[in-house]
Amino acid sequence: MTSGVWQARYPDLAGKVAVVTGDFGGLVALVTALAANDAPICVVADDRGVVDAALAAAAASAGAAMGITASPSEPGTWQRVVAHAEQRLGPIDVLIAAGSVPARSPVIDAVLPDMAARGRGVVVEVSEDATSAGAVAGVRRRSIVVDDQAVAADVAAAVALCASDVLTASTVTIRLAH
């Protein structure tokens, strides 16, 4: 229990390397939910304050974490970040891409081929316009559609659920509205 908010536990997330990125205002809450489940995390955002707050949230759970201040919408960012994250934390098992299409697309394009080649992984998109993307062999795709009034803690809970092995369908869409 953190700050009086119940957090679901998904033991299968322990040790699964997660990249959390985007221009979504609730990135810190997403990192908190995954770190509480012992997932090593790489957080990437263009705001240093968000990266620092996310790393502090991860440190509170004593999990491995790294943060990079860079633009999620620049494809060149991901050529460097993916290699660095995998060197420090291990192969990426979970990708949380949150926010606008320009902030989500480059990281998905960079990470999805490696997940597909390994035949495993989970891609979770969080956005007002997230759609159920097509399945890729071995990679589960999750879409969480949120409105601008969605509570960050609710979105974080949905992200942890979607990142876990609880949902077995290859594609899932969850809609959260205030």
C-alpha cells in the first residue's frame, strides 16, 4: 500500500524489464505501479523533472531503474536508448508508450521487431486515441483509451494489469473515462 492507494500485485512482472515513455502526464504513476511489482524500469521523457520523479518512485520500491531525458518522438532517441537499456537491465519485455501518436510510434517501431524476433513481449499504448493494433506473433498488444479526466492511479492500475500475464488474449482494449 502506497499513499493510501491499493496497488494490485502481479508476481509475473518481477524481473521483466519495462520501458515507460511518452508525453502522458501520469508517467510517474505508471512507473510506480510497475516498480511496485518489481519490474526493472527504464523511463524516458523530455522533462528532467518527470524522469527524476519517476526514478524516485522506482527507488521507493527498491527496484532497478534508469532514466533518460530525451525526446520520445525522435526515432534517433530509440537507437541509443534501446541498446543502453538492454545493456543495463536486460531484454525489453514490456513497453508502455503513453501519450500522443508522435510520442508512441517511434518507440514501438524500435522495440516491436526485437520482441517479435524473441517471440515474446507486451506493448501497452495509453492515449485518448489508442486503438487495438494488430497482433504480432508472440507479442501481446494492449490499448488503454483514456480521456483527459482519467485519474493517473486508475490508468496505472490498468497498465500493470495489461503488462502482466493475467490477460491472455493477443490484443485487448480498455477504456477509462472519468
